[in-house]
Amino acid sequence: MNQYKESTGWAGSGTQAHDREGTAAFLPPGFDSLEEYLVSLRSFLASCEPFIDLMIVDYFTTNSWETRMPQDWKEAFESEQGKLSYLDLMELVSLGKLRDFKSGPSPSIDTKEGSSCPSLHTKLKNTVDHSHQPKDWPESLKDFVRMVKKHSINRTLDPDFTKFKDTLDIHLIPGMTPKKLHEVEILSGLIASYAKEHSIRSVIDLGAGQGYLSRVLAFQHQLCVLGVDSNTIQTCGAQTTQKRTERLFRNKTKQKGSGAGGKKGSASATKKSQPANEASVPPLSVESTEASGSDSPIVTTISLENGSPIPSKKAKTGSRSRSNSPADSIGRSGSSCKRSSRARRSKAKKEDNQNIPSSEINDPNIPGTPTLEAPIGPALASASTSTPTSTSTCTTATAPDTSAAGPIQQEQGQKKATIDSANDPNLATTPGSNFQLQHITHHITASTLPTLLKEHFPKKSKPVSCCGKNGIEEKKEEGEEEERWTLCGLHACGDLTSNMIKLYLESSATCLFSVGCCYHWITERYDKDGNIAISDGTHGFPLSAAFNRHKAHLGEHAKMTACQSPERWLKYQKETEDAIHGHYYRALLHKLMVENGLYPGPPAVAPVLGRMGKNRLKGFPHYLATAINRLRLPSDVIRPEDAQAAYDEYLEKDLYRIGILWALRTMLGPLFEGMILLDRATFLYENIIGDDGKGKSAKTSGGRGGSVQLVAGFDVVESPRNMILIALKN
């Protein structure tokens, strides 16, 4: 494993070293066992408690600079030679680089045009001079920086994954941000390569959201995919976008069949080969009054029977699909995702003039016409029919007579994808393809996931040969054939990732690909005193026996810090400046509210305001007035001129101090995220391979055999939650 390289951030190689045994392969260099690492990390974090529990909003009300910062650190940071510019601060956080003390502050970067954010370095000229001027950074501060580096796991992108860059079909790119595109192209390529190597045909995508990853796996890699999300609005958005993608792929297939020479494109060829009216289909806007956490599955059911392709006009740039409330849609049309009346009238008129079969026409006698079934979810299906609610197996059947079929059908060898609407009411397929994709709404918990798996991935009967009555060989169905499948989740929030890991271990899934996020939603088994807070096994941390032996506890502040992105500070310098200035705004607002009796001070928790970024551009008085109005507090207590006077009074020294405190706290983020990731990887290792408790491989009968990897799959600046947990069971 490469050692730390200053130019690339906290660590060197993005893939955890596999020349070390057991769970030690997941650790940073310098540690031979997980036990050694946990003891060292626990000791270091205990010394950092003042920064871990820091709440910038309480900076003024708790006098945080004086109560949390060591005295020698304060003197160094506020000395003439120790002053840090914004650039110095960003390099400290992103690179772990504490500039040379004697060199003085680095030149300030230009502030954003039109921004009210002042230069940090300029304001340092008026800070208080101390009689004692240190000659170097305190050793304890240097040790802090070194220890953060030492305990940080490798986060640099594995160079092997760059082969997946620019590989997406251009028809699948619309709606993706650059960040999402980066994540999907790498993770989908990785899943597809494992699927090919291990003969895997099916994928369950948990927390599928808008279905970006699901669509790529189905449309581009021809895998059977079940996209699951607990939010009905997200499911409707995924279904609507899927229908749009199906139209694009039908046109693409038609062009190939008619000899139009449709050029195969990828992400890198988007600008050159993608038509202007097709290049930028925006993200879907789905309107609904349905509660996002509904337990009742509400599913749009669309089944497409293969026949002559349905020509359809390409999506116009800037067009948006809208839907009414899912509940309203069910009552009116039997579909949870309903088009607006304007879109339906416009489409009906155009199709009437061109005599083109439409998705709005529910006529089973017209080849290629989608059939809208009544929405039915797993819970409802079992009560309404005795047949399985769905199947994920990609099947083909010989078509009847296709002599009159067009070139597309002839090219497909006179076969077509068939869908039994009774057995698979939620399925949607694309004509001319052998893949299947379905999105469902399901409230995801540890107890409902096994039921979901059983309903959507039933085992197939395995035919066996036997001797009949007359000695003629007969085939009977005996036993059940296990189909290999993968469980994946791209940025599955909070405990969803933990539940996903538990399901994977309990199920017959072959592979697991997990990328977590939203660590602040994780539930913990132990409280800060080591007492059991959750005893029913539903907690999300810690999972592994190794971390449970230490009664590992994070706390709310640590989980929030784990969500920080220190690597982005240097790349997005203007945004970093503005964020620090925003912290100053928020802390000063809280100070004035407490002093004027509008809100109680600590230990009371400060109120949540939501996003206030744009209000900062109009000055602090406007920011304060907006916040007071949002909190529904009296608006005549703090005058605008008093607000501006307070802003000017504290700006010179406290903006700088807030920046220093926030930077030191942010630097601890990778350590807390590393704890969560290492716990999950160790839990998988203990259950798949086996472990003797000291990080060494234990070849015991308790382990199932396989592999566990923790790899940096995404660029950490482009996608801060960049670590992919990969598991394989033999």
C-alpha cells in the first residue's frame, strides 16, 4: 500500500491493502490489527472531545474560542506569523498541510463577485497582538494533524475504476448531475463485471430513488432489476423516467432496424452525437400530496408486449413530466403516476393525426401497445390473487407467426419478451430487449426485506430426469433452483445500509455493493456511558463483534461530523469562504436572539432555520429579519441598525476564530466515517470469512467463505461518500 501523499489528500492507494491478513487489510498503514487501531483511535478521540461536541451556532453563547481551544493554540493562530488565510485553512483541512510557521499567511484568494463574504486574511490585520509571540506551531497541534492522517482510511480513487468512465449510453444520461453520472457509471460497470464473472442475472437496488442506477443496469447491462424505495414520489419519478427511456431506446432500435445507422453513444460522446432536442431531458418534477413514508405499496403497472415498435417523438428540451397525487391517480385511472391533462390532450391530438399507437390507448389488440393494469403491490397482491405477485426472471418465448414482422423482429430471431400480467403486474420491459425492470414502493425495514425478496424473486422449479412407467424418460419438477442475484444500494441512507448488510447475510444473495450516506440517521446500540440503548437488534451501529467489544459509541455530533467533506474545501474555495461566513451569520443571529429574550440559550438546542444562503447576499439585517419571520418571533425587538452594528463589531476577530474552530472539527470527519465503514466491513468479514477477534483470518466452519473489500470507488472530491463495500459469498 502506498503511504500518505500530500498532493492527493489523506491517503494513497484507494483500494485497501490485501497483503495484510484479515480485517487488518481495511486499516490505514501502520496498524497490524483492528484491535490496535481501535485502542489508538479511542485514545486520540478522547483528547478531541472539545472539538467533537462543538456547535458553531453556540459559538457566542458558550464562548467557544476561550473554552474549547487550548491556550498555546490560540496564541499561535492569532500571532503575527501564525495567522492563516482562507487558502491556508483549506489546505489544512483538505490536505492535512499545516503551513510553515515562519512563511506567513498565503495570499488571499479573490472573493466571489457580488458576494458579501469578506476576506479572512484582510480582517486578520486588526486582531489582538499578544506580548508572547510563539516561534513555531505547538507540538500538540502538529500531533493533532499527524494523528488525523494516521487514523484516516484510504480515500483516493482506485485507478482500476477509471476504465468505467464515459461508458454510459447517452440515452441514460438525461437528468443526471455530473456527480450522479460519475457514481452511476462506475458502480454500474463494477456490478455488471461481477455479474458476468459470477453468472448473476438479477439485482435488487434498495433505496433506488429516481432509478438512475437501476435503469443503467437494466437497459445497458441487460440485468433483471427490482428498484425499491419507501417514497412513493420517488417511485413515480423513476417509473415516469423509465417510460421516457423506453421510448428513446425504441427509437434507437427502430433506427438500427431500418438501416438508419444509429450511432452508439456514450457519456463522452454526448455533445458530439446526441441530438439537441434529446440531450438535456431535465429531472422529473413529480407533485404529490401523499406522505413519503407510506407503508402501503403503490405501484404503477405497465406491461409491454413485444410487437412492432411504437414510434414516438423525442423528448423536447426543457419539457417536464408531472403527476398528481398518487392517491388521486389510483381513484381516477388505476395508475399511481398520472400524466397531466395538458400532456395527455397534446399527445392524443398528435397521435390521432399521425395514427400512431399511444401509451394512452389501452387496446390489447394493437401490437406494441402498453397495457395499463390496476396498481398492485406485494401486500395487496397476496390478498387478490393466488399467483405470485411478480417474478424477476428474464424469459423469452417463441413468437407465433412473425412473417409479416418488420426487420427488428426478424433480427431478433422471431422471439419476443413475454410478460404474464397476472404473475408480474408491476413489470415494464423494452421491446427488442431481454431485460426487465420494475420499480416498487416498499417501506424498507429489516423485517420486511425478507418478505420482499420472497415475493419478487421466487425460486424456480428444477426439472430432473426419471424413469416413467413404460421406461420412457420423464421430467419432473423436484427441488428449487437458486438463481444468483446481487443486492446493491447507492447512497442508502442511515440504517438502510445496515439493514441491507443484515439481509445480505441472511439471504441467498451472491454479491453486495453498498455505498452509505446520511450517517446522522444511524441508530446506536450503546449510549455514551456504554449502556445498552437499543436491545432488539434494530440498531445500525455497531454491527461487528469487534466494535461491540469496545461498546463503540459515536453520538449525534460525531455522526454529523462524519457527513462533512474536508476534501472539497480546497477544490471549492469560493463555496468554502461563503460557508464559513454563513456560520458567522448563524452564530451572531443566535447571540442576538438569546440576548433579546427571543430564544433560550444553552443548554437549549438552537432552532433549525433551513437553507438561508441567498438571504446572506442582502446583508445581515435582511438575514436576521428573514430568520425572525421564519421562526414566527416578534419582528420589532431587534432593530436593523442594531443588527448591522453587531455584525461590524464582531466581524474582525470572530469570523476568523469561527473558521479555525470549524476547520479543526471538520478534520475529524473522516475518522468517524471510517469507524462506520470499518464496523460494516468487519461485520461482513466476521460472518462470511470468520475472524479470531484480532484481525487475523480464522478458517473456521462458522465462515461461509468468500471475500470482503472496502474500496474507494469514486473520486472523493466529486463524490465525498466514495467508499464502496463489496462482499462475495461462495
